[in-house]
Amino acid sequence: MEGVQFACGLPVGKAIGRDMKITREMIMSKAFAVYLEHGYSDASVSMLQEKMHIGRATMYYYFQSKEELFIETVRHFVIEEWDNTMKRIAEKALPLRELLEWVVESFRRVRMRIEECSPSSDMSNLGALLQHAYANDRRLREYIWNHRGEMASFVRAAIIRGVESGELRNDLDVDKMVMLFTDVRESREAGVHVKRSVDEEVSSYRELLLFLYGLIKSDRQAAGETGCVNGDVNNR
């Protein structure tokens, strides 16, 4: 459809209507916006139906309950992105600096999904949904716990490789640094409760991670980066 903009899989400004072929993804897209804007508890089945412009029977044809709709929506919009990122990271033995850039890019993609579905929402809205998921659904709780553990193991391996290669200082407390980087990631996923644009939120997150990285990189690595910068300036 030339000239038509889409958000969350639907034409901008359009609800699910009788002239559209209703799909699970369409329902999850609208549900994601409702959950972000109102939270899980306040998003009643009636509200979901009203926002989607579909009947109860149609909704229950695709999802057996409000709980199932919520779980599948979180899986589709958040967990699938996390899974894709973890698969990419697992394929490579990345230096810590590169791994952090991958983490930031994954954060950006999730944040863009929020922006597309609910421009008035941000990571704090998503953080509230993830907290509800963690507290109330065993499957999502196990997944989130395992995902955090797996990411921590990747960060640990990257730090150890960095120390061995001379990229990072050799006097690091690896356990503390792993905890610091993973805590920062989890706190940013929970949101900062200050409304920012996508670019501002992603840039702030990247700057914080690279600031922490700068504190632990070796003097040799820092000198090499300074030399590259000076060389670039001199060659201009």
C-alpha cells in the first residue's frame, strides 16, 4: 500500500476492522500498546476488545485467556529479540567493547518496537510489564532468569578474554564487574521514569556502558585509542 505508514503491523490510525484479515500478530500488536499504556492489571478484556475493535469470541479464538495473550505478546515483542541477540553473541567470541555495542543495539530494537506501538510509552512502561511477568508467570520468570544468567556468562567470558589479551586491566575483580554490567543493563530495561526520545534513551545507555568500559580498559588499550585519534586528526 504505497504512501501508507505502518506501526506494529497495522496502518497508522487504523484499528482492526472488518475489512482486514485478523491475525494473531495484529491482536498482539494492539495488545502490546494497551499493556504499555495501561499496565497488565488495568487492561481488562473489555478494554482490549474496545481498542482492537474485535469481539470477545474473536479474541478467544486466537488466545484462550487474557493471560495467554499477555504471555505471547511479551514473547513476541521482547523475548524473541533477546533470543536473536543471544544467538548472535553465542556465535562469536566478542571483545567486551563489541559485546556492549550488541547489547545497545538489542536495546535500541526493543525501544523502537515500543515507539512504533505506543509513542507515549518508554522503557519504564516495558519494565513494569516485565516485572509483572516475572512475578506472575513461571515460564516467563524462568526464561528471564535464564536469559540474565546467560548474558552474565557472556560478559564474564568477554572480560576474562579482555584481561588475557591486554584489552582490560589485569587487576579487575571479574565477579564485581560482571555484576555491575548486568545490573546496569537490567536497570535500563526497567526504565528511568524520565520521558526521552528513542535516540536520547539509547545514546544515554550507550554512554553509560562505554563510560564503565573506559574505567577498566588497560593503559595500553587507552594509549592505542589515543594514538588512533591523534593519527586521524593529523591525517585530516
